[in-house]
Amino acid sequence: MSDTMSIEQRMARFTPRELGFDAEALSPATRRALPHLVAAMRGMDELYHRQLGAEVPALMRERAGGDDLLARALRHFNGPWDTLDGHAPFVEGVGAPLPGKALYPADLGREELEAWIAAHPDDRAALLDPTTVVRREGDRLVAVPYAEVYRDELERVAAELRAAADLVDHAGLAEFLRGRAAALLGEKPLAESDADWVRLTDAPLEVVIGPFEVYADGLMGIKAFYEGMLLAVDHEAGARLRTIEANLADLATLVPLPAGSKGALGEGARIAPMVIADEVIATGDGFAGILASAFNLPNDPAVRSEVGWKQVMIRNVMRAKFEACTAPIAGRVLRPEQAGDLSFDAYFYFVLLHEVSHSLGPMYRADGRSTNEACGRHYSALEEAKADTGALVLLLARNGRHGIPALDPARIGASYLAGIYRSARFGLHEAHGQANVIQYAWFRRHGAFTGEGRLAVDAERLREAAAGLLDRLCTLQAAGSPDEIEAFLADYGAPPDDLVTAIRALDDLPIDIAPIFPAV
Ligand SMILES: [Zn+2]
């Protein structure tokens, strides 16, 4: 596919979409700080380009500025490789990226690094640190901290963060920004600053800036890439979440705990701390082809267990994707009379309750083993299917109550089915893909999705069938033998022919958005 796709074809997969946010909801002082914060975010692009490859910064400076197709593609993928097509290069003269990008010597392989560490155990921590670059010094391998390698860029970023801190009228945010500047420069541990970010819950903005995810390190999977995300928080919408949380015990009664199993909820149980926000800009590793609809940070396990984390739902990105990608799918796969029933609110609360459902249902079996351990390699598919089905059950049973807005069941059903097709386009075999297949197959067989070709959703049957599927999934998690789990997946986990055919017929529709970030 990659050698036949033109840049035009690569970009045709994305629908340009403007993202907006409510600047008026921010104080004038916060608004004045935005340009400095955006400049700091742009700094993450520069750093990310340096991390990607030696040739990338100059290429981006010289070719990514204009409005021609190549410039737009370079900006969209934030580099010269198609991140959705196995990192195929699309610029003449640029080859495939190095697996370790520019964070290791070009000629260093995994075995040599491991052999060096085995022979020099004192070097292990520094060489495998997520925030060091590995270099050759004569015949030695040495680790150089990011704060040293990227000093110049980081100084500029820190100056912008401090300028923003001087302007904002929220003391906690100002303090966090100054601390973050220090952490980026290596003057304070990043983990400490990450913990400060988790504790900061009443600020008007979420400022995510620094090295976080390690997916782009194809050599060792350990080095973190720089990214930036600036978001305006909707505290009013967040208050609805507190209402949902206050009613968690009631919601938990809708998710079965079969066969003596135990759930995660104890006294004073909480759901994952969620934030609803609109994105102002995303940069670096935070935007390279696909813009995230939500994120969950920080990754540091020590910070997560001691202080916690934040789950941020990016509402304007979710809405843009829903309108640009899910709505056209609905027009093709749903009966015409139902295609107009699509509702962003139904979709948004479905995603939100998916996260809530992860903390409901069985977590330990009667024998004390965790469901995760007991279900082995099939756990993720069952758990994702449970979270989706649980969300559907909660939405249909409690809409209009407990912080969940009143939604028409027909709209819930139509938005849900269109959403299955949208996710299924990203693959049917990994955990999320298989979870989609299970739901589709179950609802087809139980008469909730009816017809041939274009489908209709029977909302009443959907309610009953969803409760049945949720019970089945919870029972398998709580007490299923390996054979019973295999048998269920053989029955419901193989992609039905009509789903495969329907997804193939969506090939010409955009798979995602090309975001146009708001001017600040
Ligand atoms: Zn999930």
C-alpha cells in the first residue's frame, strides 16, 4: 500500500476540521498567558523533530511552512513519515526512520546495548533512563540527559512557561508552571512536577508539557518523546462527573458480581479522576497523524500509586471526530430513518461511562485470584467488551439521572452502532477490535441490530440484550474456565462476514480529522 499511496491519497484520509474552545470562559489574565503557553508547546515540536532524526529539524523548517500538499502532510504527521502506514516515508530523499530514532547511535542494535549493560551494570540505570540519549564516546556507550542535549530549546521553553506564570491569576497554576520549567531543565525531578500536575485540580487550564510516551522508541521502547497539550478545562461539565461519582454505588448495582466474586469498590470508592476539557493546541509526539480523544497521565508507576493520575476527555476533539467521521458512517450503515438519530451527547457519555465501567464488575474471583490473571491473554478483549456493554447498560438505565443527561434511547442506539463501525475500521483483532466484534455479533444474534445491508437498532431489544451480554461477560470474568472463555470467543469473537463487508465499503470515508487549532 505504502509505495502506491501518493501524498494526496495520504491526506485524503483526513477531513480538515476547526477546533474551537470557549476563550470567554477564561479570565483576561489567563487569556493573556495563552500565547506564551502556545509558544512553549511549539517548542515541543522542535524537540520532537530533533528526537526523530538528524535530518528532520532542517526538513521541517524548510518545507513544512507553506500551504502546499507536502507542507500540510509534514505538519499533519509532524515529520516525513506516515504514522498510519508503518512510518512509510513520503518525502523524496528521506528513507525509513531508524528504530531508535535519534536517541541512540544509528549503528547501535539492541543486542550490543544489552551486552554493554550486562558487562557494565553500573551504567544500566542511566542508559535505560527514559530521559537520556545514548551516545558513543570512543568505544564506550554513554548516557547524556535530555536536559543537557536539548539545553537551548529547553531554555526557550522554560522562559515561555515563566512568562505565562507571571501573567496567570491562578496561584496554583503559576506555581506549577514555574516548577515545570525547572523540571524540564533538570533542576527538579520530572516525577515531582508530574505529581504537582495531578494535584492541581482547580486550574482553568491543563498544561501537559515534557517527555511522556515511549511508543516512538522502536529499538528499546523506553525513551520518552517530547509532547505538548494545552487544554481549557470545563469545570461545570466536571461537576456532572462528581454527581456520577456520588451515585457510583447505585450504578454498581447494574453490573453483576457473579459467583462470589468481588469488585474494586470498597468504602469511599472513587472513579478515575476525570477532567473534561477542550484542546487549544497539541504538539510534538502529542500530534503526529492522529489526535488523541482522551489521555491518561502520568505514566510513572510510582506517581500513579502514590499520588494518582488524571484522565482527560478532550471534548472538542471528540466532537470533531464524531461529526467528521462517525456521522458519514451512520449515513451509510444505518437505515435512513435512523441515520439522523446520531447524538454527540450520547456518544460522549458512552465514552465517559466506558471509563466508569472499568471500575465496576468483578475484579477478584471467589478464590482470590484477580480476573486479569484468571482470564489470561483474553482478559483485555473481555474487559473492553465489558466496559462498552456496561456503559450502554448504564446509559439506557439511568439516563436523565445521576449526572447523566436525558437522552432518547433511539439516539443512544444509533450513536452506539455507528460508533462500533468507526472503531472497527481501526482493526478487528487486537483487544478493542475484538471487543467490538463480540458486541456486534451478540446484538445481531439477539435481534437488537436488524435488517440486511443497512441496519436498524431496536432500542428495546438492545436494552435487554445488553443486560444479557454484560451478565455473560461478568460471569466469564468471575468464574469462566479457560475452555469456557475460548468457547465464547470462538462463538462471538470471529468477525461476522456482514461486518467485514460493511467495513470494507467504508474505505473511501475519512478515517480521522486534520485539526485546525484555534488562534489565540
Ligand atoms: Zn477501555
